[in-house]
Amino acid sequence: MMDARTGICSGHMFFNRGHHPLITGAKITMEMKNPFDVFQQECPELAERFNNLVEVQRTLNGLDNKTKQLINIAIQTSIRNSHGVRMHAMMAYQAGATRDEIVGAVVMNLHLTGLVTVLDSLPAALEGIEMATRKQQKKKS
């Protein structure tokens, strides 16, 4: 059943290559929201278990956090999830990745998934860096 206020179908959402508005007929029925926040709100038990899995992965030995985030950027780029690219770019920058490293993680997909994928993801990566920069500036003030 769809909530008339939010336009969210109870228990699930549909994602299309990083875009997440639900569509009823020809009109959009919800504003752009953070899809992970929606997931946590709509499926709290499943989200908690997913978060536990992520935490276990985060603590695995072998790769430092910066490298894990750069890999995540490349993966999110390859599946054309611009929101994921943005969030992981922010986390990579906070973990010490440079702008060149983050851009490099996006553009390494060029020969694998094509120019459109890179063009869709590169602005999101730069937005993630900007978000991290703003967070750092707020902490300093």
C-alpha cells in the first residue's frame, strides 16, 4: 500500500540506476530522499541486520578504510548509483583520499562500462568531496 503523504510503498522501494522517485502514472509522487534513510525507516529490522553486515565488512583486515571507500566508489560507478558514489566519495575524502584518487576511482570504469556511466557518476563524486569539505569546515568553526 502506498502512503499518500510520502509516496512510499510500505516495505520496499524501486531504484532505477541511482534514481529513486516513485512514479504513479506519469507524475512523480515523492520528493528525492536519501534512499538509505527510507530503507531504515520502512524496514528497520532488515536495515539493522544489513548495518551489522556492513560493520563486519568494515572491520575485516587487509584493506584500509580509504582503499575500501575507493573500491566502493568504483563499484557504485559501475552500477550507475550516483547516490552511492556521492556518499562513498564523501567517506573516502574523510578517510584521507585525494580528489585525484576519488576521480580516478570513477574514471577507471570508462573502458568497462562506458562514457555515460562515468559522466553520470563524476558530478556525484565531486559533490561528495564538497559535502566532506563543508563538514570539515563546520567542525573547525
